[in-house]
Amino acid sequence: MQVSVCYSEPGQQAWLRIEVAEDTTAAVAIEQSGILAMFPSIDLGSQKIGVFGKVVAPDTRLSAGDRVEIYRPITCDPTTVPRRAVVEED
């Protein structure tokens, strides 16, 4: 079955489509994708992973078409970042 593995850093991103066995877990898909070699800064011991925006455990079984995402740590407190002003047109 085909799944995707994606990761993004400032100025660099990767979205890899790979073929995996039917009972593959999220962790195995990440390993098989080669993304860990592309981004040596990834630390799966501390970073969370998800499927389509929902955080999952590394041993979560994947379904065909799933997108496995590796999340970076939050680097700023969202409560202190000012919101952008929305300009409404009449």
C-alpha cells in the first residue's frame, strides 16, 4: 500500500510517497522513507508524530493513503504572538 511521510523545517520540507506492507506502523514507515537521513535533527524520542493532523503513537497501524507527519517542537508561546489584524472589506 502507498503512504506518505512528511516533515518541514524553515526553508526545507519533504513529502515522500512510499510503498509499505499492509500491517506497517507509523514508526516503520518513517524509518523506511529515509527521511531520518535527510533531516538528522529529527528526534523521534522527543518529537510527536501524527496521521492527517491527529497525534498517534509510533506503533499505530497505517491504512492505504495515510500521511504520516513528524511534528517539530513549538518554538514560541502562541499566547504571546500577536494575531494578524483581519481587514474586512465592505
